Amino acid sequence: MIKPITVYGNSVLRKECEDIEQNYPNIQEVIETMWQTLRDADGCGLAAPQINLPIKLFIVNSRDTYTYMSAKEREHFFVEEDCGIEETFINAKIIAYSEKVWTAGEGCLSIPDLYEEVTRPWSVTIRYQDNEFKEQNRTYYGYTARIIQHEFEHTQGKLYIDRLSPLRKQLIKNKLMRIIKGNRKK
């Protein structure tokens, strides 16, 4: 079942989400719905608040992006031997960030038609439970780490636009107001 994407201005996007247990109602159905919604939206990541659920759950698909990139792009966005992932993250906690940072364009399904340059750590180590609630502790790099950080921040009530400079925030203020009002024209 495909769910509508929660759009900027909805308060659920600013809530710190709750941990969940394996007995969360219909959790496997929720996860499958998120994957269907992500594929329908042609995105690379989706957090539960984006389908109006304030729980610590997000999914990441960097594999499709890897597939569509040129070899040169792959060298820039992925480390050797990394072909992207399709993974579910439950109750995630980022436990380490690299000192190395990089800047790249980001967008968000909840903030349509807006793309901004965002600086983030190149790698993260994250502890989480997978879709079977098995404990995982992994380090991810490049584009995959960027998506993970973006989606993880959704579960913390943060959006990528919070990382922008005060001047840049001022410059996009009118676009954000149009999104809140439901008028996405530029």
C-alpha cells in the first residue's frame, strides 16, 4: 500500500520519534508500505515520520542510485567494493561520525522541488536493528552514509534545511512557505 508523503509544515516532521519493539502493531506491513511508497516516489530514503508515523524507523536504498551512476560518479560518491544498500533501520543510533566531511546536493521527499548543498561527515557508524530486529553495528561511507544521516535526522525531528546557513535559510523562506500552503510553483 502506497502512503502519501508527509509534507513540510506537518508537525510530525519536527517530533523526536519513539523507539519501537518487535511487537509494534503490523510492523512488517509498515516496513513493506514504506518500501512501496519509496519506490513509487522514486526516492533513495524514507523515514516513518514521512508517512506520518513518529517512530524510529527508516529505510535506505542507495543501490538503485549506484546502478544509475557513471563509473566516474561512483568513484566520487561510493567507496571501493560498495555497490549501495537496501536496508531497514529500526531504533538507530549513530555512534560515530568521521572527521572528514563533504558537500553535495540534497533534496527531500517532504520538501518537494527544493535542493540545497549540504555538508555532512563522509562516514558514520550506526547501531540499529534490521527488519528482523537483529542488532547491527556497521560503518557506511559516502552517498550511503549521507542518506542514512538524512533519514536518521528525520527520526530526531530535524530536516536537512536545518543545516543551511542563516542566509540560505532566508533565501529559501518563500519557497518553504509555498510548500506549506500547498503551492509548489517556483
